Amino acid sequence: MTPTITAFAQSPDRGRGLARDMRVRWALEEVGQVYEVRLVSFDEMKRPAHLALHPFGQIPTYEEGDLALFESGAIVLHIAQTHAGLLPEGANARARTMTWMFAALNTIEPPIVEWEQARYLEHDKPWYEARLPLLGKRIRGRLEQLSNRLGDADWLDGAFSAGDLLMVTVLRRLEGSGMVDAFSNLSAYVARGKARPAYQRAFDAQLAVFTASNG
Amino acid sequence: MTPTITAFAQSPDRGRGLARDMRVRWALEEVGQVYEVRLVSFDEMKRPAHLALHPFGQIPTYEEGDLALFESGAIVLHIAQTHAGLLPEGANARARTMTWMFAALNTIEPPIVEWEQARYLEHDKPWYEARLPLLGKRIRGRLEQLSNRLGDADWLDGAFSAGDLLMVTVLRRLEGSGMVDAFSNLSAYVARGKARPAYQRAFDAQLAVFTASNG
């Protein structure tokens, strides 16, 4: 059965692949699962039909027959658990992959989102400039710890997994800030993720949506 | 094999059960798995021995034979997947439970942690008072959406699950703020979680650590 995901009709990232549908597209490409995309506008996202699928009025969602999911982490996990290619063999190695999935979304991403929100929602506030160093420090602390753990390995725990997929997409949110580049192993790690053919196909697919809507 | 978790030797929440070991204790109590606890000081958490277990220098960790995990979400998921009692029957229902686990930790918890951090780390800043309404509005928006989805159900999707366990512990971080109490169904939902015998046992166990260290 071909799953259908939702994505922004007009992505606020202007085709940079930073919206959370990119994670799901990438996971689907890694496992070789074809999928359909339904584009939703900002207005539609807040209406009952979409809220029935996603109570927080966001994208992506994932529909596959009777199953409807939201939360990019849960969707990637579902794809990983129902296809080969994103989870290692062995119960212990799989459990460790979950650790990295949650670390990406509950430890690394929140201070990055906080920094993004300050830029979008508080840039006209009198405290904006004064708070930036504090927000940057929180992020750099986490990046330093992540860099220390990664060391000179290619991926966080053995072969590329759903944990790396989520972590790379989270770190990409910092592109242009220079914060990841301060850690050469993290910078190479993100580049390694982006060089994967499945990443490229996913990136091109989301870019095509943006190009078509602005062509 | 008896797993060993780590918890604060001196919990900053002063025995209120808001530290993340509470989630793991509760999950272990729900499934009837005995466990051991190793207490770590703030100094020890930043040393190599603990960082080898938890690269971000936090608690809880989870050790079970050769397996070492961190991230409370991943640990609760591991417990749920290896014992009966925290996941529903059926692949689709299980996938939906993952959706609520990630929603608790990636959608509901981040704005709550942001608000907590402002209280702890920015209360002496000139912008502190002016930013509080903005932080509260972000949280209330999420709570309203969560309240709308929960409606008059007892739990988020069918029977009590690991998704409810994480969501209740996340909402408890707002205790004393009045923010959850503004939504009577969410308030009743949290009370329902806290009334579970397994919750009570877990709460008493973490409180005993605090009491012993301050007795």
C-alpha cells in the first residue's frame, strides 16, 4: 500500500529541506518505499480535516490504509520498523538506535528550535541581541558533547541508522550559523548524510514542490 | 537480569518526582520489573565514567547486561517493547503509541523546558518578566490542542500506554503554574495517571532518595 504524507504547499524554508517532511521523505527513500504527497496550506493546517490527522496542526502526517500517524520521529520509526535499511540487526543495537532518535529530537533539537523561534518571533524585541549569546551557548554545549561522542566514527553507533537520519536533519537546522562548522567531525558527519543518494532524492523532491509553487 | 538506572543523588526538584528518572521508574513499576538505582552527584555526571554511559552528562541511564541506554524516551520504549503492559496489541495501535511518545517529548515538552529554563537561568535578566507571557502563550497553545484531542477520553489512544506515561510526566512539570488546571480534562488526565499504583510506587521510591539525603 502506498503511503501518503503531507508537506507544506508553501514551505517557509523556501526549498532548503528544513521542514520536517524532509525526514520522512529521506526515510522512505532509504528503504525504497514509493509515496504520495498531499500539500497543505497554512490555512488548511488549522482546519478540522487536518487537525483530525494532526492535533497540533503541523506537517508531516502519514497515512497508510487505516493507519494515521503524526510526529516525524514516530513516522520515521514506523518506516524503520516495517522496512529493512534503517535499523541494525539485534535487539540491543536497535534499542541503542532508539536512544539516538530520542537524543536528536529531545536533547539536540529543542535548543535549536528555541534559537530559531527567537530569530523569527523575537527579533524585534529589545532583548533579542542580548539573549543570542545565551541561546548559542546552550546549543554549542550540546554540539560539543555530541562531537566528543562521535569522535572519528562515520555514524553515531555502527552503520547509518534512523538515529543518524534524524540527527543530520536536526543539525542541518543550524546551516549558515557556523555553529556546526566549529566541530569538524560534526560538519563531516552532516556532509556524509547529505551525500547519500536517498537524501539527494528526498531533497530534490521537496525542492521541486517549492520551485513549482514559485515558478 | 535486573536493570540498573541512574538518578540524581541530590535531585534539584527536591523529591517532587519531576526528574526524568521518574519516567523510567514508573515504566518499570507498570510492567513489574524490579530494578536497582545508582545515585550520581552533579560532579560525577560530568566525569568520563558517566559520560561514557550518557554523552550529555545527564540522568537517567539504563544498564542491563551488555546494553546501555540513555534518553528517558528510549528507555521507556525499550521497557515497553520487552515487557507486557505499556503497548497495545496490534501493529497500528503500537505505531500510534509511538506518535504520542514523540509528541510528549518533541512537541509538548520543549516549550515547557524553555519556560523552566527562563525561570532558572534568566530570572535575574531585565527581560525576564516581559518574556513570560510569550513563553506561557506557547505552552497554552499546545495544551489547548492537546485538550481538544483528548476530549472526554481517559487516555490519548485507547488504554493507558507508554504515550500517556510520558505525557503525564511532561504535564506534571507545569504543576503549580495553573496552566494545566485551565483545561479540566487535562487536569483530570494527569490526576488519573498519578492515581495509578505503579506511579505511586515510583514516586515513593524517588522521594525516599531525597528524604534519605536530607534526613
